[in-house]
Amino acid sequence: MIRIEEIRDLFYGSIDYLAETGMQVGQADNCYWSITGFDSPFANRLAVYNHDPEVLARALEPFYEAHVPHSIKLGGAGLVHASSLIAKGYLNEGTTPVMIYTLDPERDKHELRTGLVAKEIESQEELQLCKEIINDGFKRPTDIAEKYEDPFPEDPSSHRYLLFDDDVPICTTQFIRTGTFISCFATATLSEYQRKGYGEELMRWAIAKHATEGDGVILLHSSVPGQYLYGKIGFEVLEYLQDWQMKTTERMRRFTHSELKLGEFTLRPLHKEDSEWAIPTFNDEAFAQWMGFAFPYEEKDFEATLQRMTRFKSDGYGINWVIERDGAPLAMIACHHTDWKYKRTEIGYGTFAASRGTGVIPTVLRQLIEFLFREYGFERIEVRTDVKNHSSRRAAEKAGFTLEGELRRNFINLGEVTDDAIFSVIPDDLSKGDLTR
């Protein structure tokens, strides 16, 4: 009996021929993707069956590089990523089934009802009719749908069918053959003719045709409304997938400058190889007190810090840098609590013991906010610090931030409920010269 992993490979791999049209298609590590680059979630798709967060991150990279809305289907072991997708800003669109049908030439016979004619398409004009039915049936945006350029003749593995009623094209479906395995896609009926049995007529006719041609199994991913139709025909549910969508690219923004040169200072990520100096440096009670680090700070804490920083960057939450001068680490600085929709972020920082009182943070902070306004278009940048952290408050003031007030009992630091002082800077402060103090 064929394994479900093999079925997935066959199903998603059946559209590999579309790579010739310029679409990005592929599969790796139990993930499957197709990217058109068009500005719609239905046009860029990813299916994930792998539990590893690093695999998910790699699978998402081409979608973020293309900067396009997209949809993700989680199944099998991939279901563990639901909370991660929520954190990244994806919206859950419910659950839909993957369904399977075993063909039987003795059972699968069908005569179309009077007045109906079904056929495999034979021209570019008929392919265009199929596209119009799909766009109307699925209510796809016209401006996006018109960008699709389906090749004709199609790949020999593709069999696209049309159903006519008194010469009026009503519905369509596409069967793609891999050996004796059939992947079914793009089954649609014109909206004014839906729920009148046309989809069932065409599917039963196509099933009978492929049964007589020796094909063995049909697989399809059903919509919620389609599940009743396919169940009535005899399809069975193979598995359910969670559907997620990233509908707007606003939530896809990420910090892309892993390294920065700001005057005499270099900002770069914290690396695993830094543990030799970082662990003893972070084992500073004054540093740990305001940074919220464990004290004493151990190897396991360093590993957890690296994982957290990697997750923050990939989720779009923020980015962390080590501040260096001439190769010597002096401090840490980070953007966090970033809201790309409202164009604001918060900066946090901490100076290592040997560098305190040397003006590192105010100098870097002033240059960094200018860079962030210019490169990322933020409208507001904040510093929030414990009201008792006088050195942090002085650094913000020296960098040109304005104290806006205090939030009482706003944070819990190492188990203690604390009050926050809130400082901010906006782009107009640059033009007013408020950052030159």
C-alpha cells in the first residue's frame, strides 16, 4: 500500500511542469511550495508537514524574499507551527480536507444527463473559457487572474475538461496524471450555475473516463463547500489541513540589516562562537539586573538567548546587535516590540562593565535612530526603561529622546513589578535639530 508521504510527493509534484512558465515550484523536507509572485494569497502557496522550526523558516524565506501575500497549509507533524504562525501575523482560515478516490472501471460508469456535453479542451480559446469559469467560480480578483499565462498546449500530463449545457460552458476541472496517480485541481462552476449538479456531472464523467484508461487513484484538496459533493461521489477524507493566510505584506516586514557600520562602531549579530567572552561578560549583576538575564549566567542561558534572538528576527519582532569598536565587544543594543503596520519600534540596550561611562550607547543610539527612520520608515521610536535605571535614562536623553511620562506597574523584571519611564523620538525631531544636544 502506498504511504501517505509518497501520496503527498505525487500530489504536489504533479505541478512541477509549471516551473517552465516562470512559477517557482519545489519541495524539500516535507514542504511543498508554488510562487507566482502575484499580489494574492491564493497565488502563492506553501504546504508544511515538517515539525522543525528551522525547516519552516527556510520554507518561508522565498515568500518573504518575493514579499508577496501567501497561504500556508499545515498538516501532519507541521500542525505544531500554528502558534508560530499566529505570532508572525498569519490568519487562520479554518480546516479543509484532502480527499482520495480509488478508481474502479466496473463501477465507475456515467452517462451525462440530456443536453450536457463534456470534452477535453483542444484550443487556447477553450483554455481561456476554463480560466473565466475558475475566476468567476472562486471569485478571484480580476486584476490578479488576468496575469496568469497558462501555456497551451499544456503539459502532456495535464487533462483539462469543460462541461457545456446547450453549448454554454458551465464548469471545468483539471486532472494531472503521474503514472496511474491523478491529481485533481481547479474544479469550478460558474457562480450562477452552482448547486445545480453540474460539478457532479463533470466529475463523474471524468472519473469514468480515467477509470477506463487504467488510472488508479485520484487525490484532491477540497474546499469546505466541495466536501459534500466529493463525499457524495465516493471520495474519502485522507487528512485535514489547517489553512493560514498572510493577506498583507505589512506583517511580513523584517529587519534585513544584520550588520551595520555606524561611525567607528560596528553592529553585528551575536554568534554561537561568542560564548567564550559573552558568558563571563553577561555574568555581571548590574548588566543582568536591567537586561533581565539569568544570574549567574550559564551555557544553557547563552543557547536560549541565541534561540530567542533568532526567533525575534524571523518573526519580525525585532533584531539584536553586539556593538563593537576595533573588534572589541562593548555593549548590546536591540529593536523589539516592532509594529510594522503602525511603523514603530522600541530600542533596548545594555553596556558591558568595561565600557560603562564612555558614551558608547548615546553615540550609537543617536546614529541608529537616524538610520532606522531613513531605511525602515518608522514614525516613532521608543525607549522604555525602569524608572530606577538612571544610566539608561541619561543615555536616552543624551541621544535626543523626549521623556513622555511614566507607566506605573507596567513591567515585571526578574519577578519584581516595576514602573517604566517612556522616552520617544519621531522623524520631525531630526529636522528640528532636537537630536543634537
